[in-house]
Amino acid sequence: MKIIVIIPTYNERETIADLIDALENEFKIIPNHQFGILIVDGNSPDGTAEAVNQKKQIYQNIDLIIEKEKRGLGLAYIKGMNYAIHQLNADAFIEFDGDGQHDPKDIKRLVAELDNGYDYIIGSRYVAGGSIPEEWAWHRKFLSRFGSFFIKWLLGLPTNDNTSGFKLSRVAGFAEKLPLGENQILSKRHAYKIHLLYEMLALGAKTKEIPIKFLERGGGASKSSLEDIIESLKVALVLYFK
């Protein structure tokens, strides 16, 4: 299968080169699949795209999309997903942070479950063996856990980490049917995750959560804010009433 790792970036020149190297090393030890990296950069002023272009001279499986401006995490992923499906002919894609919060070594664990027949594999902080950074303030820990629980309760979902940003989606029969138009997705920001999670489950995707250790960010500008928390609750309510 062809699996594309989609990474939105903004001001991540400090970390993106090392991340690409780490991903490429992991790809080498995962058999029977062809991997690619798709960077969707929000026109970072720090030269993130330049660092990616330097890596493109070394690795032949990197694609780079440079947007005119930073438009939101959700829209960056939507653009990346459409490109992976329609331009790169991906059989599956992985959503992956560019700031060091996801561990490249966990990719092989997601892919192993794809090989086991699952369609939608979630890197989960809130199942046995998963964790969030100890460095987080208590209120951030509370909001993250409460948000996932509230979404699970409100929408009657079987999943525990409902705001995870580390997921693998099978394309055929599932991801290709997602609402991937910019006017279809309910959030242009972080809450896109909730909408697509809901839609994948509604499509009957065979789903599994695997525990991950969510890491403290390694650099770059934070993509999360209080607005994202409020918008996540709004998206959950829209889906509930829908």
C-alpha cells in the first residue's frame, strides 16, 4: 500500500529536518508498504519550506505544498488529504504533527493495525498505556481529558481520545467519502478532527485505538488556543443536533 504522512507546518524550521530524517528511518523498517511525506506549509516566514526543499534533494518521496498564508490546521489537513488521495493515489494517509508531539516510532504500530484489517487507527492518549506530558499545567490536562470525555458522551462514540491528531485512515471505501471540501468541513481549525472522526465512524470504519505517549512540543509556534477548545465544543454540538 501507498501511505502518505501528512504534516502541516508553520514556523517549524528548527524541527522539520530532523523529523523528516526520523520518519525516513522508520519507513525503512516497515515492510510491504510505500511511504511518502506531504508537507503543507502555511507560508512560514522562518524558512520552513526552504528546509523541506533541502531534504527533497536527499529523499525522493517528499511533496511540498506552500499555501499563500496560514489558514488554520483543519484547512491545511483538508488540502493535504485531497492531494494525497487525488494526486498521490494514496491507499491510506496519516495525520502527523510537525512540532515533535508525535513519535515517528509509533507509525509502525498504526501500520501494523492497518495490516490487521483496521480502517481507522487512532493514536490515543486516553487508553491504558497512553499518556500526556507531565509538564502540562493542571488546567490543560483537565480540558484535554474533559473535552474527549464530553465528546464521547455527547455523541455516543466508542472511542476515548476524540481530539487526537495522530491517526491513520484507509482511503478505499472510507476516507474518499469524507466531507473534504473547504465548505463541507465544520471547522477550519483543530475541531476538524472531531468532524472527520464522527464521519469515519458513521461510515462503519473498523476502528482501533492504540496507546501513545503524547510528547511536549519540540519547537515552532503553538497551534492550539482557547478558541480551539470552544470551537471543538461547538462542532460536537452541531454534530449532536445534526
